[in-house]
Amino acid sequence: MSDFVNWFVGQGSQIGPRIGGALLILFCGWLLELLAVRVAGRLMDFSRLEFSKLLRQFICKLVRWGIAVIVLIMALAQLGVHIGPLIAGLGVTGFILGFAMQQTLSNFAAGFMLLLYRPYDVGDEIEASGASGIVEGMNLVQTTLRTEEGIVITIPNGKIWGGVIKNKGRRET
């Protein structure tokens, strides 16, 4: 407690401007985040490429979270927090999580490739990974099929992307 009191007495005159600067950085970052997400959405609207709804959401979230992390690091630096060890710790944590979640990350990467190349879409009848049915939904990790018997099958995207995909086309129900 005495260390905190000594630090507070030594830094007392600088605390107000530092907190004000950090709050200003956070506010400007929030505005920048809103603007960047809106610009990214408009660029995708006017692009010649056709972006699926899921890919649009992914790109907007990526922009939002990327800006939020950078702004948070800037605000912490403004408060006087040494960010070098923090960034190193985040790197080590990311490595450990990546190693522990490599199957999930593999499905995530495969989902991204499926969104990018679009071998099938929602409503198509496909056969993949030993299962067949109509695609009811897909996200970055898994694809959901409904068979003719009405059974719902969930397949990890890594298994779909790593195998043969037969797209029988759209089918009216």
C-alpha cells in the first residue's frame, strides 16, 4: 500500500491529463471504428466481387476488432503502462491458444476458403464428407445439412474442404 501511495504522490499531477488523453484516444478510436466498418461495408457493396453475407460479417468484425485492439494499446500507453511486455505476453498466449485449438483453427481456415471459393451455398444439395443433404446453414467453423429424412447433420468445414464436394445444385423443397 505504501508503494502505491508513493507512486500516487509522485504521479499525482500527471494522472488527470493521462486519463483525459486515454479517454480521448478511446473516443476517437470508437469513431474511427464506426467509420472504418461503414467504409468497408460500402467498398464491398460497390466491388465487382460478390461477397457472401457471412464473409461481409467476418470482414467487418475483423476491421472492428483490429481497430479496437490498436486503440486499446494506444490508450494503455497513454496511461503509462509499458506495452512491450504486454504485447510479448499476448504473443505467447496466442501461440499457446493456437497450438491448443489447432483443429478449430483448421476448421476456421477451411470455412474461410469455402466462403472465398463458394463451391456451394445455402439451399444447394451437396454430398461431402460421406454425408448428403441440403445446406441449411454455414459459418466459419461448420456446415449444417438436412437430409431427405429430415435429419440435421453438422460437418466441420475442415472435413468438407479436405475432401470431394459434389454440388447437385439448388433444389426446391
